[in-house]
Amino acid sequence: MGRRRLVPDGESYEIAFVADNPGIWMDHCHNLPHAAEGLVAHLMYEGVTTPFMIGGTAGNEPE
């Protein structure tokens, strides 16, 4: 397991990874209060879209 690092306010880190699974992905913190506060990242591949929409008749609203 990797070493845990905290990112102070206003600071950022660059990461590198192999992006070989096209889709629309949400990466998030597994500490749910952190995720609810916005500790998430949205990764999309160029040319990949989704038919899903927020809201509408499905009523799927973000927390």
C-alpha cells in the first residue's frame, strides 16, 4: 500500500496513470464526508459520451 499524503488547501499534485479503459469515470475519496465536500475528479475520454443526464424523469440528483 502506498504512503498516504495530505494535500493542503491551494496545493495540487500531478499524477500519471495508464488510461486504457475508455468511459466516463468519477474518481473520489472513499471518506464519504470528503466526497460530499467535493473531493472528486471527473475523467473523460475524447469522443466518449453518455446518454445519461442529471435530473429529468429519472430523478437522479447528485448528493
